[in-house]
Amino acid sequence: MPANFEQEVEELNGLLDQTEDPRECYAAVCECIQKHREAGEAIPEDLQRLQQVVLTECLAESQGR
């Protein structure tokens, strides 16, 4: 994985730690993925996994867990 992907994943993880609202984090992760898709770049597995984790957190919070 290129260094810029690693840095982006670290920044997104930092955002997860800083914010109370997982929807904000999910939006940031989706925006990052979309940016790479538009550039024609492959999406690293770490970023895809992070998207799934944040989505799971969003769903759990919406169900009051």
C-alpha cells in the first residue's frame, strides 16, 4: 500500500477517535474512496475494511446500541 494511502487511513482513524458521530466518519471514508475511484486508483483493503467498520458503528448507533 502506498504511503499516501497509509497516511489517509491513519487520518481517518484519528477522526474516528475524535468525533462522537460515526456518520461524519463514514462520510469522510466514502469521500476518500470516491476520490480514489475518480482518479482511477485501486482502493486498498484497509480503506474498504475501515468503511465497513464505520458503517457497522453507524447501524449500531441508529439501533440504540
